[in-house]
Amino acid sequence: MNNSPKTDKQLLSVSQLNRRAKQLLETHLALVWVSGEISNLAKPSSGHWYFSLKDSHAQVRCAMFKGANQRVRWTPESGQQVSIRARVSLYEGRGEYQLIVEHMNIAGDGQLQQQYEQLKDTLEAEGLFSEEHKQPLPRYPQHIGVITSPTGAAVHDIISVLKRRYPIATVSIFPVSVQGVNAAPEIIAGIRQANLLKQCDVLILSRGGGSIEDLWGFNNEALARTIYQSDIPIISAVGHEVDFTIADFVADVRAPTPSVSAEIATPDYLDLFQLIDHYQDRLQRTHEQRLHREKERLTFLRKRLRHPGQAIRNQQQQVKYFRQAIISATGSVLQQRQTRFERLAQRLLNQHPKKLLGQQKDRVTGNVKRLHSAIEQLIDKKQQQLARKAAVLDAISPLTVLSRGYSITRKHDDGTIVKNSRQLSVGDSISTKLSDGHIESTVTNIPHRQHI
């Protein structure tokens, strides 16, 4: 019988415990900056570095793999004070936590590196590094400005490459300090001066390599905003290929070295000569092809176009033929030709513009006469219609009735027409209208009224 106490707790193996611990460390402590003294530095043939980082109270194991330590431009030694940027991890085999180093600076660089990362994150969030704000470089610059130290190696490398690749460009040097507290203000002034002059097509901002302190002037926020606001595209070539400054991120183009910046800014004149030769060959071929087409077209037109001399000779042959025909023809043939000639002459005469104009004039004159005749006929017709209507009106006119012996009698006092004797009384004054005048009378007697 098993008397062991029952438990619901999960049992972990050592490897499971170490794995979970590693996951917790890597999740909750992603990247950290740590300073301390290097001890027990080992550099095996694999190219990786293994060492401990310690202070007066503790130490921690560190590993810096080959891909990361190749970016360190100085040789670390045991006993040196350094600052590292590392990922916290755990070596499961021994159950020891360790730091996987990604970047290493000599003591004092760590604080600068933090400032660099903070400024980089701020400017990137504002969009100063965005590709959509970067200006394209001119394909064939005529004037190139170089902002760098006039005594450094970078300016000689740039000028040498420009003379070799693109000697036709004008190069202006804007001398500035590229190291120290005056570097950023002088570089800002140089960029603003170039924009004010408006002579340069592109600017190269450059210096040689160095430590983070040497390059610190190019990590200046005011300089970054000046580069961003420049109307002239800027190529940044600061330090060596592994060096990245804030100026590199905000510039329109980043070159890994000063020499490469000159190559980026210009085409190779030998390539231009080849391009010109190519275009010249194309132009010549095009010209020759067009000339050949025009010659073929001219030959075709020449075949279609007969020379006037040939036409004259053809006419002379026809004249000779007709002369012989006339001589050999009989009188009837001559008469037929004469008749045909007269008929053609008459047809030509009939088609003469003067005759056609006369015909049109006669046609217009005839139309005018017919129009006048139609108008006169219309007037006569209307007058006859008017006369008939006047006769009808005259026939029914009261005056016409009066002329046949009738009259119209009205009461004098109110002008009422007297239609029967019942309207009158003895003593009434009446007026009688006759065809040639009227008479005034007084009713003296009204005979016995009879109904008719």
C-alpha cells in the first residue's frame, strides 16, 4: 500500500524548469544596457567572444557572437570598462543566465548610445525618415556641393572620384568642422548657405570614420531637421559602412563611404559617352532609314511624273498623225470633223459662263414677269371679289331700298322707327327719310287702323 501523500502539484524536470526560466527572462527583459569590467575574455577559433562582465559586487556571463562582434571597431581586452547592449537569456545546460551581447562600447559610450536611440525613435515617429519625403537625386548634376572638413581624407576621396567619373560638374566645398561642439552648428550653416545660394543640384555631407564621440555632431536634432527641410537633395556619407548616424537616416540617400557618395551623385562619363554613341548610332540609323524611304518615294514619284518634253513629243506625233489623216481623208471625212468641231464648239459655247449667266438672267427676268403677272391677276381677282361683295352690300343697303320709293319714318322726340300706326298719336312730330332727303311733319289724322 502506497502511503505517499497525494498532491496535485505539477512536477517539472530540470530542463523544463530551465526552459521556462529562459522564456521568462527573454520575455520580460528583452534589451538592456549594462556597464562593467571585462574579465576572462576568450576568443576561440569559431569567432565568438565569451567573457564575464563584473563590478565590485557581482558578475554575469556574456556571449558576443561573430556576427555582432565584427561591428566592433576596436579590440576589447580583459580589465576594460565597457557598456553593452544585450538580450537577457539563460544557458539551459548549466542553468546559468547570461547576456547575449549585440553592441559594445568603451565606457562612456553607453549614455551616448541611449541618447542616440531616443532621438532616433523620436524623429522616426515624426516621419523624418519616411521614404515618401526623400527627394530624388538629379540624373546629371551640373553643380555639386560638398559639406565636409577641407583638410580631411573624405574631401580628397570625393574630389578624386568626381574628377575621374564626372569632370564636367562644378564642385563647391563648404568647409565645416566635422567633430567637436562646433560641428553641428557649422554643418547647419553650410546646408542653409547652399540652399540660399541655389547653385548646387545636390549636396554631399561627409566625413571619415571614428568613434561614437567623433561622429556625435551628426546625431544632432537641429541638424536632422535642417537636412529634412533642405530644398537640395542631400547624400549622407558619414563614417564607415557599419556606422549609422541620425544624418544618415534623415538624408535623401545614405552612402556607406565618402567615395561611394561621389559615385552615387554622378554618372560615369564613360557611360555617358557610350550612351551618346548609342543615341548617335540610333539617330544615324534613323536618318539613313528615312533618307532611304525618301529616295524610294522620290523614285516612285519620278516614274509617275512624265517629263514635259516627252509630252510635247507625244503631241507632235499626234499632230503628224492627224495631219496625215486630214490629207488622206476625203471631203466627207473633213466635213464630219468640221461638223464635229462645230458641235463641240457649240457645246463649249453653251457651257460658257457668260451664256449660262445670260440664261440665268433670262430665267430670273421671266420669273419676275410671271411674279408681276401673278400679282396683277391676284389683284384683279381680289377687286372682282370686292366688287361682288360691294354689290351684295349695296343690294341690301337701306339707301337702295329708299331709292325704289320706300322711306323711313321716325318719331321726332326719341328717333324710334315707326313700324305701324299704333305707335303714333295725333299731334306727334315725325321725320321721314327719303332717298334724296327727309321731311318733317305733324300727325293730324290717323285713319281707321286695319290689320294687314
